[in-house]
Amino acid sequence: MIQQFRSEFPQIEELDKTQTVYLDSAATSLKHKSALESQHDFESNAASNVHRGSYKLSGEATRKYELSREKIAKYLNCSPDQIVFTKGTTDSINIVANDFKNKLKRDDCILISEMEHHANLIPWQQVALATGAQLLYCSVDSNGDLNLEEIESLLKNNSVKITSICHMSNTLGTLNDVKSIQSLCEKYKSKLFVDGAQAVSILRPDLTKMDVDFYTFSAHKLFGPFGVGVLYVKNLAQLGLSQVGGGIIDVVDFHTTSFLEGPQKMEPGTPNISGVVSLGPLVNFLETLNFEEIKHHEKKLLDLCTKELSKIEGFEPIGTSSTKINILSFNFKGVHPNDLCELLDEQGLALRSGHHCTQPLLKKMGVAGCARASFSIYNTKADVEKLVKAVKKSLEMLR
Ligand code: ALA
């Protein structure tokens, strides 16, 4: 399975040439050839704007763009009318959070968790500041897990209008129990937004079953292009416009405008057409994946890596949830993670170090930063072995 995957990701060949192992798929995944080829083909041979031209080329661009919406909707088991294309996860969260600026009042509450990425924290912090609503946090325990009883108590004792939680933590690796959180939100009448950015590479969300109000992810973390996000909205009629401009209007007068309904009302201006078009072929690839096998593969790499690094003195994992699949954040006592990752880089290992856009979380865990290894479908046992060897060598130099 892995060898076949590796040959379908052209960048692996480039990485192999310089003997580099890529262990930062949590930041962005490598790109699958189906997405790369179709994006290149569209830009080279079929470029034209969508929803505008009366000529065949533009009609074909529109057809391909809308086909991607249909394919993504089918992949996520929802309706194309519930899929909005955005610039990425951050953009999607801002669009929805800004809408809540018009909906929340002083007595209302917003519930998020301490493990949120800045992208799912700052927008809600801004909504709270703008509306006077209270921003509540569900705490993260020492393993890096959320507690459903605490979530229930926060929902029960406050007028929570919107809860926004990551499906998987980009720093701790914790996979949250979205279905149980959804049931609690439904019981206490809070809308639920799920940031799926980290989760979508290890599972296929069934949005009808999950029954959340909003779900979003970026294509670039799902083997696809940069600059394209998918935002699922259960009831799009209830979401106000985020930006206005061309492409979303019915009739414009000097003093008034009437707008389209449906997803197009959220996509003013010229979108990332080639990026969206490439999602169609990408979905064909995603549909061939067996996510149970993928999870098993990545968990095996995670477990091996954790076991081997644990044998080295001073190893401090950040997040030890039993739900972890493919993210290992860690430090070594007395060693700065940036120094460690620099030496790892010199030995051909690409890992992210720093606060991972989760400063409040790391502060709570008592560290300013950490190194992070993240595994994907194209990583191998040999990659882990190379990492462990390089960590040992780097620590000898640093200690
Ligand atoms: N959110 C990305 C990460 O965790 C960029 O690295």
C-alpha cells in the first residue's frame, strides 16, 4: 500500500534525491498527482473564469468547478448546496465567526476548548470582544483530552449559542469525540462548528451522520492544493454574507443590491478556480483510500516513534491521549526545540518546531514550544528509524 502511495506523490522523488524525510504533514501534506496534474492542466489548457462568460470555454470551467462541489458533497455525504469554497480553514472560521458578531448579545456565550489552534480561537475572541458575549473554555487535562462532563456542564449552565471545537488537535494529536459533543450541543441548543483541518487525512467525515452545523478543512492538508478550503454549512440560508462584490448578485442598482442564494452568495470575486477544479480528480483518489488501514499504518509509526524516543533520557511528550493517530509533539529536557529541529534538518529530517499556533495551550502545558513529528500515508518505518537515530546524534551535540 505505502509503496504505491509514495509513487503517486511526485515530491517524494525530489525528497529522496536529497535524502530528506518529510515529517510535517500536519502543517501541510504532500500533494497527490491527481490534484497537481489537473490544476496544471486547467491553468495551461483550459483557463477561463466561472459563472460569467457566454462562451464554451467559460461554460466548461463552470461545469468543472461545480462538478468539484458535487463530488466533495458526495464524498462528505451532504448536498452541494451546503458546500462553500473558501481560501482555507482560517477563512472559513472567520466567515462564520463574523456572522456571529451580528447574532450574539451580551448575555450569550461562545464555547471553545483550550486545545484550539489560533485560527479557531482568535476569531471567537474577537466576536466576544465585539459583542460582549462571554468566551468559555473547556479545559484540556494532563493527557491532552477534553472532558465530556465538563462540556455538558458548561453548556447546561450558560447560554451557549455556538460551540467551536477542533476534530483533531494539531499540537496534541487528540482526536475529539465529535458525535458526543454534537449530541450535547443539540441537547442544550448550541450550534456546533467543527474545525476538521487535522482530521480529514485520517478519516472521511460523514456530515449527515455527524449532524454538525458547520465543518471545515483545507485542501492542502488533504493532499490537495494550497488556497482552497471547504466549508460545510448545514443551513446556508441562515448564514449572512461575509464579503460582497461580483459573482454573487441578482440585480444591482446604484443604491440597492439583491443577492443570489445558495453557496455562490458566499463566493464573491474570482475564486481559486484551478484549485477547486483539482478537487474533482482528488476526490477520485480519496475514494480509493481505506481509512481504517491508513489509521492503523500511521498509528503504528506513531507508537514506534514514541516507544523509541521514550528510551532516550529526558523525553517529554506533549499530549499522551489514547486517541492519538499521527502527531507526536515532544521536547527533551534542557534542549530548545528549535536547536533540535535545526540539527535534525541538517540530517535530512523536516519537522516543525515552535508553538504550533497554540500558544495558550502550550503555556498551560508549561512549555513555550516543542518539536512535532507528524506522519502521513507516505511515511515509512525507515523514516521513524532515521528520526530516532538523528535525535540521538543531535542530543549528543546539544548536551
Ligand atoms: N496548522 C498548521 C500546523 O499545525 C499550519 O502546522
